[in-house]
Amino acid sequence: MPAQVVVLGGGVGGTLTANLLARQLGRNLHVTVVDPTGMHVYQPGFLYAALGKANGRWLARDERTLLHRQVDLAVEAATRIDPDKGTVQLAHGGSLPFDYLVLATGARLIPDEIPGLVAGAHEFYSLQGALRLREALRGFRGGRVLVGVAGIPYKCPPAPVEFTLMVDQYLRRRGLRDKSQVTLLSPLSRAFTIESASKLIQPILTKRGIGLETFFNVEEVDPSAGTVRSLEGEAAAYDLLVLVPPHRGQAVIETSRLGDAGGWVPTDRHTLAHRDHERIFALGDATDLPLSKSGSTAHFEAPVVASRIASLLRGTAPKANYGGRVMCFLETGDGRATALRFDYEHPPVPPTPSRFWHAAKWAFNRLYWDTVPQGRIPERDLPVHDAKRRPA
Amino acid sequence: MTEIATDQVIDARGMACPGPLMSLIGAIRQSQVGTVIEVWSSDQGSATDIPAWVAKAHHDLIEVVEEDGFTRFRVRKAR
């Protein structure tokens, strides 16, 4: 009987891991992807949808069309995992046995955690939210625009900065910038989590006349007064408020007692195995690793998870290790972008924003569907930054 | 002088910036006024970030103690 691998989640990490396993082990393996929607969503596109630069149609595809023909897809919610018995319970009854389990469950938005957030703030972390924000921007006639995050960790760390810089451009194009104040609310002492990226971004904010409020950890939104209040005791008035909702790990991780206090999976930083369960692996947004929660992270982790499971099934010692590699683009507006390439040992040294990186991001957006889920972009594509790399 | 007891210890050693600060902020959110929280951090950025945040948020930084390979920050929730 072939070995059973169950992959929870049909996003970047789950899809790529399943496809690589099917390719490496063929008929010696039975892989099932379990996903509650059966749709694969390209989340980086939400930013462009919110700003009217893309419609929603190219942002989602049927997961079945992206999977290797030998991979099964169960369009089902997983409700509980029993790591000792090696089973996953499904919402409509029945269970799937596994020899190895991959948790690619992503993150969950929990906007209700902040009072007033749902009624008072916009977001672009769901397609519905992005399209609603697009309509609000179309009706905007000038005023105070506040952009921030309502909790850490959150997906795609550059996104709030990107939105801030791109909304500045959007308002200039519509002749509304002189009637508007744009401010980025940061929970930290700087604009961005990574210091080197902050040093690049903050002068751009200043040059564009964009305000920066640091140490602003959102506590509450008052939609009737049009104010947002911080844990630090400050209040800011808005006409348009855009806040990334707080995130948690998925409910199935929490109900199965496989996560930490935030619902994130305790994950070995190199092997990507669950720290308490050797037959369970995790990748992407679901982990507790101190890395960007982004598709890029999942993209670089998936080959490691697939390789380690394939080795274990063949009875050989797993050799693949994850070095913390991430590569993200960061749009800076005006048709320019930079790139953040880093790993556990090397912080990013972002290049000066240019049209090249903007074009690269757009090319990636367009090529995504036919490359990343199938593993057609090799994981060792570009050096992080060779000049700064320490000798091995 | 009476020793001020610590109510909660957050061991954030090994966490990269902004992990230790965000752990402290999360604990402050969940605790009652008067609670004393101690954060252990091995990240160098905490030396500036944690005192700066405590001052901005109007809490009390009771003491900063250098240990072998990490720093202990003791903070009282003041409001």
C-alpha cells in the first residue's frame, strides 16, 4: 500500500509541497490536499485590486487545475488532527489517515478582536475587503488617510507600506493629494519591521510628505467619532482608515492543541518539523518562525518539506534544510519597486527603488499561475546578496 | 527597600526584533494595572526599543539588568 501524506491547505506552500512529492515519489505515494474552499487565491493581488489596478478575476483559480494529476483534492474543512493516531477529521464526517502530515493552513483574520475595526476600518487582506476599499477610494474627495496594522504578526509585512506609497500616487493622479494627509501608523519605532528596509523607506515617506506615527499599537476604532486610539494612549482622526486586521493561526491547529498561544505551529527553523511531532511538518504563514508570513517564504520552504518527507519514506536520512530564505518585492509607487532578499543569517540590503524591480514584480504576478505552484521556478533562483555573504 | 515581585516572565531570548517588544506589548494588553512583567531578550535592538516604547506608553521601567548573553527588562503596567 502506498504511503499516505495529507497536506492541509491549498495555498502556495501546500500546493507546491504536494506537487513536488507526487513528482518525486510517483505511485509509491498517495497525497491528498485538503482545502475548505478548493480555490487557490493569489493574495498579493489584493493590493492592486484595492487601488483599481487589477480586477478580481485573475486572483483565484480552481485548486484542482494547479495540482499534479496523482494528487487528490478534498474540498473539505479539517476539524481536528490526532497526531498519535495519525488521522485528520473532516467537517462532513470521516477521517484521513496519514504517515506524514503537512500543515500549510495559513493565517486567519480576526477583525473582531479590535473594537470598532469592522465598522470603522477598511482592509485589503481579503478580496471582498479590497473591492470595498476600491469603492471607498473612488468616492474619496480628500481628507485624512491613515494606514496601519492592528496586530503583529501579519501577512506580507511590506503591504501596508506599499499601500501607503501607492495611495499617495493614486491621490496625486486624481488631483486629491493637496486636499489629503496620508499617514502611516507603525506599531514599532520605525516604518517597517526590518531595520535596513526602514532606512530605505523613511526618506521616501518624508520626500512625499507622508506622515509617520511610530509606536502606535491600535487598541480601538470609534467609527462615529472617526478616530483610532492606540494602546500607548494616543488618538488619531481619520476620514479613511485602512488597517490590516489582527491574525491568528487556524482554528484546527488550536482545537488540536498543535499551536502556541497565537495558534502558530511550533516549527523547527531548519527541518520545518513540528517541534513535538516528528511526522508533522509546517510551512508558510502557519508556522511560528520569525520570518515574513508570505507566499515567498512558503515557496522556499516547500522543497525542503517535500525533500525531507521523500527521504523519510525512502528510508534515507533527510538532508534538506531551510536557511530562512525569503524574497519579497516592495512597491514604492510611481512605477518603482525594490526587493527584500534575506535569510536567517543575512538581513536584506534592498536596492534603490527602480522600474526594473517594479517590472519584475508585475512579471511575477503574471507568471505566477504557470510557474510557482508547479515548482517551475527553482528555489535557488537568486543569491541573497553575494557581496555581503559570509564565507561558509 | 522592598523587592518588587515579578508577576510574569517572558523568555524572548533568541527572538529577532521586533519579537521581544511585541511580546511585551501583547502581555501588557492582557494584564491588569500594576502587573510587573519581565522580558528576557538577547536582541540588541531591545536595548533602545523597549525603554522607548515603555516611555511612550507611560508605563514604568523598573530596571534593566544585563545577564550573561541577554538582558532583563522589568516593566510595570501603570495605567
